[in-house]
Amino acid sequence: MTHWIKDHPHTMRIDKVRVHQITLPFSGDFSHARRKASSAHNIIVEIIPDHEEIRGYGEGAPRIHVTGESQESAAESVKALVMSKEFPWDLESISEVWGFVERLSVGKEHHAALCSVELALLDALGRAESKPVIEYLPKDFITGKVYYGAAIPMASEERVTQVCGLIRSLGINKLRVKMGKDFEQNQRSMRIVRGYFGEESDLRVDVNGGWDEARAFEHLDLLLKHKVSIVEQPMMPGDSSTGRFAAELRAHGIALMADESACTLSEVEALAQQGWYSMTNIRLSKCGGFRNSLNILDFLRKNGLSFQIGCQLGESGVLSAAGRALCLINRDAAYYDGSYDKFLLGDNITVEDVTFGPGGEAGPLNGPGLGVEVDKEKVGYLSDPSKMTIIQRP
């Protein structure tokens, strides 16, 4: 670990922290089984040192159906985290950021908040030390580029057709199809997708916990017909019928991936004991930032379990940039999702466009910290100033 204080005679003295409740409009319908969506309601944490030239930005994507957080509760959680005795108001080294996270004993109901604070600290430190955030992360599985897949929303035939056309034009063939409770709609989506991409594409299905046992088994023939390789979170966390469905999928060579069931290391450990899921979706905001995500990834590797690096629907360029770093230090991930910025958002808060290139290809971002500049004016008009929280140095 690099210690800034050894290289610099001074400490970053944090003067205040701002929390913005931001609304990011979508460019179209990106609904799934748990959410009809036309915008994302996230939080942006802004760390302001006393000299103000260097600021750090972090983002959390609170989702009630994932960690139980709302935008309002996450903003309150940020305030509690920053006011805790663990918060490094005098930031000297990366070890203090990791120490802050590790000393906290917070549950998943604070994960989006914790992610936003951790990212803002990492961004501020990286800018002060002129280092990209990836320099602070383990290099055992680092790679120079990754290839993102693409998601197909639960939407009308016209919308699904439009999205498939865009994905095909980008040359991406790793596809994640959102499904809900309506069998006919799901059948139509699969028919359109296979019609566009043929048999060669790698097809995953993501249900976001939208099925019960009867509905899951109703879909079995459809999954087999279209050669689906993975089903992600078909039932809600804790649904005991998941085990029976998992056994049936396994018998047909289809893997089960945990998402909403796997927000914490203890949840992932329990799922490993249970043996239903052979894969886990790791998302920074869901898992509470880098440190917590890396602890989960270590456990999965040691236990021979597969994983993908994913994203929350509606991340701004800040979380997309953080997600890029997480992808690039995990070359052994089965799949990568994220960096959808220009395809998903009607407006964004970063100057840089973090979107992947043709074929889903993406490499490291240049620049210190998270590697993106935040447009303060955009943050201003995409957030409600009356809901902004300012936490002064105690």
C-alpha cells in the first residue's frame, strides 16, 4: 500500500462533505421485473478539502429491492458514516480509506451510502497523489481490456427490437435479457433476441426475483428452447423453492446466478453452503464499494465459484468509471456489465463519456482518481438543492 504521508509533508484536510440527491433521466424505457424505470435516483458524495482545488466524487445507487435503501435513507446514512469516529477527516494514505471501511459494522441497508463515501475518498486521494484508483487495487488478476455484454429491457416488441438492432450494430453477442412475470411477453422477447442474434450468442436471463416456483417451472421449456446458459435471481431472496428450480436447471446444464441474494460476504458464504447458486453478480453499490466487493471476490475464488462484475441500472459516469476499474482487475470474471452511459442516460454528470466501444471493448481511463471530471453545473441542475446535505468538519 502506498502511504502519501511518506511522499508528501502534508495531509489532506477534509473541510466538508456534500451529499447530492440526483435524478438521471433515461433515454428510453429500461424496466425490469422490480422496477418501471424512466430515471435513476442516485446519490453523489462530494469531498471538499480545505484548499478546495482537489475534490473527490463518489456515487451510490440506492435501490429498495436490492439493499432496502432509498435515495433519502442513503443520504442519511452518508451523514452517519461521515460523522462516525472512523471517518478520516485528515487523509494521509490509502490504508486509512480501507481502515475506515473495515472498522465499520454496517449492514447492506447502508451499502449504497458506503460505496459513495469510499469512492469519494479514493477519488480525492488519487487526485492528490496523481494516481488512478486502480493503483490502490490488487493486481493479481489485472488485464488491459475487457469486453462488456449488453442488457435487453423488459419492454414492448418495438423497444426490444430497437435495442437488439443497436446491440447488433455494436458487435456484442453476450446478452442479458430482462424477464418478468408475463410468460407471453418473455416468449416474445426471446424470439426477437434469437431472431436477431442467432444461435451463436451467449444468452443470460435476469429475473430480479420476479418469479415464484410455478412461474419458474412454466419458463423451463422456454429457457431450454433458446439455449439460455444462466438464469439470474429467478426468485426473491429466501424463497425456499429456489433449491428445487436450481436442481432442475443444473440437470439441464443451466447455471443459477445470485444477485439480490448476495449483497454481503456473510450472505455469499451462506449461499455457498446452500449450494444452489454457482455464480454471483458483484456490483459496487450493492456490495458497499471496492473493499467489500474484493473480500467477496476473494471468497468466491477460494471456493471455486464463478462471478460476473455487474452494475446498477442508471449509474452515472462516476460509478461507471469505478466499475471499469473493478472489471479491469478481474480478468477471470465470466461476464462484465456496465459502462452503458450514452446508451442509457439522457443526461450525465461527467465530462468524459465512459461508454464502451465497438464489440463492448473497454480499457483503463486516463487521469487520477476515478479518471473522470464531474461537471458541477450538471450536478446542480440534476439534483434538488433543497435536499442537499452539507456535513462540516467537526
